[in-house]
Amino acid sequence: MDLPISPGLLISLIIVVIGILIISKGLVIVRQSEVMVIERLGSFHRVLESGINIIIPFIEQPRAITMLRYRKMGEEYTAITTDETRIDRRET
């Protein structure tokens, strides 16, 4: 049994698939401790914070940036003088 597909059904199916594609590309989830830079047509537009965000698909491109903060505890190095004495220097 061949069931013919009507042109109206085919067009509506294509519209639904395109709609799902646009919605899935338009929702952006930004993870905690990350931000996303949004580029609109190649130039900076805005910054997205963590959470669910909406963008304009195919026009705005997200670029993920991980925000990590490091605390520098101090520098330590070992130096050898001309008379071959070792100096161990640690900042506290």
C-alpha cells in the first residue's frame, strides 16, 4: 500500500523541521564559571552570563570563554652567585 504524500503535508513537515532547527540554534546554555561573547556578523555585540540565553541563529555566533581565577601564592627561585653560593628565595 503506497500512501501518497500530499504537497501540503510535505510543506508543513519542512516548515516544522526548519522551525525546530531555528529554535535549537537560538537557545544557548552557558555553564557556570563561563561567559560567552556574542559576535554579530563578525564583530563584538554582547556578553552572555551563565544560564539559558537566546540568540539570533545564523547571524550571531557565540564564542565560549572560561573564567578561571588563579591566586598567585608567590615566586620562588634558586640563584647561584659567582662564588657558587646557592640562594633560595621565597616570597611570603
